[in-house]
Amino acid sequence: MLILSRRKDESVIIDGRIEIAIVDIKGDQVKLGIKAPRDVKVFRNEVFQAIEAENKAAADAPVDLPALPVNHRTDSEKYD
């Protein structure tokens, strides 16, 4: 993990297209401003972890699929 020190109104640039700025500092809270292209998803860590847990639960959930109908025609019946 890269650790940087920044002051209020300073920022860092990631990959030349994402800017993270320190907007405000009050006590033990830091307010960040993030500029990124629309295709870059930005989440708070706790939200991202919740999404990951929901996705895993959905992927692991059993699914009751209906049986597909069976076609019992012979090869000669296919062309009639």
C-alpha cells in the first residue's frame, strides 16, 4: 500500500485520469473529492464489501430450474 501525506486542498492523481483531493479535515474525519471517468466505479469500502457479500450469496444460492421438454421424434420425422 502506498501511503502519502496530503493537506487540505491538495490532491493525488492516479493513472493520469483519477484525481483524489482532500476537501476538508475536521478532527478524525477527512472529506475526499474524487474526479474519475464514468466507467470507473468508486465505492466506500464498507459498501463494496456488502456488494461482494451479496454477489457471493447470490452465486452460491441454489436455483431450481424447470426441466426442459424432451423431443422424442426420430430423424425421419424431422423432415416431414
